[in-house]
Amino acid sequence: MCSSGCRKPAATEAGAATTTAVGTTAAADPKKPVPETLPDVLARVNGESITKAEFQQQISQMEMAAGQQVPKEQRDEIYRKALDQLINVRVLKLEANTRNLAADDKAVEEQMQKIRSQFPSEEEYTKALSARGMTPEKLRSIMVDESRINKMMEVESAGATAVTDAEIREFFEKNPDKFKQPEAVRASHVLIRVQPGDEAAQKKARAEIQNVHRQAKAG
């Protein structure tokens, strides 16, 4: 689960990522109920699978954070949001890999210690992680990924310029092929290819990064 907010970048000249919804989750109507039985693979990002096991862990973490199980009447909405977050994180990880960004080891260690300090003993700490399908090693890996993602977004935000809503809307209307909308568990990500030296495209890409970043932080 992306604890500091799931965010999405513009794909750079290295190549735009592609996302495909798989199995019973793939179609266009966001109002269609999420099926009771989900496929083993819910989506693929640049060929990398997002599995049912990952999705179930995401749901478990959301339930732990909320202190309750997913209410039946909110199941479809929450499940769509969970898959959206998983896709966002996977896209960001791929983009961070492309940019060869390193994690802030000090910040990662501080975050690990902060989490560990919430428990009276190592046993209670590992037990709590296990209840979420986690281990200390897996938690650290997540923190490393988040650190790299945050660094990427800081770079993007620092170089961003103001873009009007009309310009953003125009881009959306002229680039419908860049949007993928699974039917049962809809993902609302947008990936943009930006060629070197194309200042207009870079401006629009930065605006989209900021727009999606704000949406993700808002939940």
C-alpha cells in the first residue's frame, strides 16, 4: 500500500508505460458490479502482472488502516480504488527505475524506526506485520520504493509550470487513446510520452503530473 500517497508520472522519452486490465475486470462501464470471484491477474503494467494476491493484501491493509472490514455497500468503490492505487504504484516504480533514482536511505531508516517504535516488542512488531501479510524486509522494500517515487515527484514539481484547466481538458479530449478504463475495477491513470525538446508537451505533462498527484493525495 502506498502510505504516503500514490502518484503518477508522465512517461518520459524512455517510453510510455502501457496498462491493460485483464480477465473479468476489463471493460468500460464503471457502474458494473465487481465480480465476487476475481481473476488471478487483474492488470498488467508494461507486462508486469498485478495479481489477485497483491490486490487482496492491498484490501487487507486498507481494512487495517480503517479499523474495519470493507462495508458491503462500498465494496465496488473501494475495490476499484485499491486496484487504481496498485496500478499507480507499479507505474511509478517503473518510471523511477527508468530514471535510475536512488532511495533516501536515511529517510527510509527513520520511517522504519518510526513504525517499529509503535510496538512494545519485536515480537509484537513482526506479529502485526504478519497480520497484514508483511515482513520487515517487505516493508523496507515498500519504503524504498516510496522514497524513490517521492524523489521523482519532487523533481517534477520543482520544474512544473502553471497550466490552465482549458489546456488540460484540451489534452484529454485530443488523446483519448491514452486512457484505459477497466469495467469492474476501473483505473483512472494517464500516461504521457514527452519527446526531448518539446516544451509544449512537457508543459502539459507536468500539469498532468500535478493534477494526478493532487487527486491521489486527496484519496
